[in-house]
Amino acid sequence: MLWRRILAGFSERPLRALAIIISLALIIVAAASTLILTRGFNNQMDDVIATYRLREQAGSTLALLNEAHSSQRGFLLTQNPAFLDIYRTAAARLGESLNTLNEMTRGNPRQQATAIRIQDLAKQKQQKVDAAIALSLAGQNSDALASLAPDFGIGQMDEIKKTISGFLGEEDRRLIERNIAMNDLRAWLTFASMSALAGALILAYILASRTKRYVRELTEGQSTLLSEKSQLEEMVQQRTAELEKAMLVATRERERVETLLQDSDHRIGNSLATVSSLLGIQMRDVSSEEIRAALGAARDRIQTISSAHRRLRLGKDHETVRADEYLPEVIADIKEAHAHNRDIQIDGHFEPINLASRDATTLGIIIGELTMNAIKHAYPDNRSGSIKIDLRHNAEHLIELTIVDDGVGLQKKSGKRSSGLGLLIVTQLSHQFGGSVAYAGNGDAGTRVTVSLPSLLEVDEPTDAEGTSK
């Protein structure tokens, strides 16, 4: 029906139909021309960018050649090792730079041949310089200098510079040609855009006259749309009320789960504390010193695990905990339980790392074992001292734990600081994170324990509904 009406209108007004057809054809032709020319313009822009990058790479290569040439001369003339280090660094980077330059000229046989020529000249010079440096390092400096006579390799450098200058000149020539082509493309694009604009104006005028015919029909349909809009708004309000009610129920359930989780952690900690107290009572009824020592060690470890659970305060996601908020409280409990009546200072420095709750508890047990070990063995006869605990990212951006004391240091004969159940527990727990435990002396006195934790991953900080970090 619509096509019939359009054909009937064309038959009644043939000039108008012809104007519409010509305008549409002009727009299509102009749009196709613009698309083709734009694609060509983009290709030209890519070529220009590639030329600038190629010039930059050639300049970088020349700078490395100059640096290598100057440093090798400085070394051979002064025998200063600093110049040799500079030369070796520049020579190592030079090979990569030359390979990059060769790769960038692929597709342009002429320029690639020049790049290969530059690479060959640089290799010849580098081989000659390496031979001279080898003679100098062998104590034959006069022979080394003679091998580079009479111009100390300046002639080779001049030839390389000349070749690079020719290389850059060719790129400049190609760049000028591309810029001329880009200017021509701009002219064609301007013409195509103006043609498309003229066609669009003609077509818009014709369509505007036809649009008036449909305004009346749209006005009649507006009342129907308003009626349907009111019905939709009523349905949306009803649905919104239902969703708000469901959200309220979900919020209450979440609060209840939060309370249960916190209560569970406290109950576990309190139960372990009760077990620790029972072991302490049992110790008083045992006469064997060996059994008393074993029970005491078990009591201390249970106290550490109890503290790790009782001090756990989960974040907004109920799965993570901040190390700098959680671990200081665990250390405070350890000091109160094992060093409250001794002059031992325990200091901790922890980066604000988000950890999974299970990983945080394991880490608290590792710190507790190593700290108790230091308190017991590093300070005999009630000696005073300090213990420093550090948790941070190392140079490889992996999490690492370090515990340092200034006590008596490693005791090779007794082996108290390097064996036993405590070390076994720490070693097994660190293996959970793919790590290991390393003991070393701390200068003149004390011990440094380093626990690598490569598989201990930092958890992303939880965010609220608006996307802001908590």
C-alpha cells in the first residue's frame, strides 16, 4: 500500500520525483566518494606516522652508535671501567635497535637494503671494537690502540652516519610525496562533503513538505500514547514497590548473615582459648618436664590460632580483611601472652593489603610462630630487645614477610632457632603460598627470618553499589 501511494505521487508530480531521485543519487555518490577518500586518507596518515616512527628509530640507533663509540674510546684511553659498562650497555641495546629498524622497513625493499647495510657496518665496527677491548683487558692496551689506528674508528662512524643520513633523506622524500597526496585528498574530501550537503538540503526540503502531511496523524496518535503511558507508569510504580520490599527483606537477611559470621569467628576463638586454658591447667598436674614443655608449646600455638580468629574483622564483602588493621591486633595479643612482663618491644609495619580471610588467618599463625620463637630463644636470661615485623611487596611485586630480632643470633650448635615443630609448621604453611622460609644473621647480633609468599594474592578492594571503594 505504501509503495502504491509513493508511485501514485510520482506519477502526479514527475518533476518532484525526478528531483528526489537526483538528490538521492547525489548523496549516494558523494557518500561513497567520501568513504573511499577517507579510507585512503587514513592509509596516508598511517604511512606518515610510520615514517615519523622510522625516523625516530633511526635517530635512536645513531645515538646508541655515538654512545658506544665515545664510551669505547674513553675506556681504551683512560682504562676507566665505568666507560666499559656504558659501552656494553649501549652495545646490547644497539643490536635490538638495529633489528627493530630492519623490521620497520619490511615492505620497502630499498629502505630495507639500506637498513641491512647500516646493520652490517655497525656489526663490523662492533667486532673490531670488541677485539680491541679484549686486548686491553688482557693487558695489551698498546696493541688495542694500534688495532683501531689511525683514526680510532672515526672513519667507520662517518660511513655509518652517511648511510643513516641517506636513509633519513629517502624517508624525507617519501614524506613530502605523501603530504602532497594528503593535500589532494583534502581537496577531494571537501568537494565530496559539499556535494553531499547540497544533496541533503534538496532532499530535506522535499521531505519537509511531506512531513507536514504526517503531523496530523501523529497528533491523533498522541492521545493514545498518553493513555498507554499512564498505564505503564502505574505498572512501574507497582513493580518498584515490590522491588523495594524485596530489597528490604534481602538487607535484613544480609545483616543476619553478617552477625552469624562475626559470632562464628568469636566462638571459634573463644573455644580455642578454652582449650588453651585447659592445657594450662593440665600442665600444673604433670611432673615430667618434657611433657610440660610439649603441653606449653601446644597451649601457645592454640592461643595464637585463637587470637587469629578472634581478631578477624571482615570487610564489606565478608570475605576479605585488611592486613594493616588485622595483624597489629594479633601481635598485641602475642605480646600480652608471652612478653607482657619482659622488656621486649614488638613493632610491626604492614602495607594496606586486602587478603582473603583464610589467607589472613594462616598469615597470623605464621607470624605468631616466628614471633614466639624469637621471644623464647633470642633473649635468654630475660634479656631486653626489639622484634620488627614487616609485611610488604618486594622488588618483584610479590608479598614478603620479614621478622628481625636483635637477640643472640643463630646458634649453630644447639639448633634451637632452625629446627623443631615450630619451623615445620611455618614451612608447611608457607608452602600453601608457594613460598619458603630463609634464616640469616642480622649483622653483629640477631636473626632475620624471611618468608616468601609468591602465591599469596591481594584481593581487590570491595566496592559499594555506586562503584566507590570502601
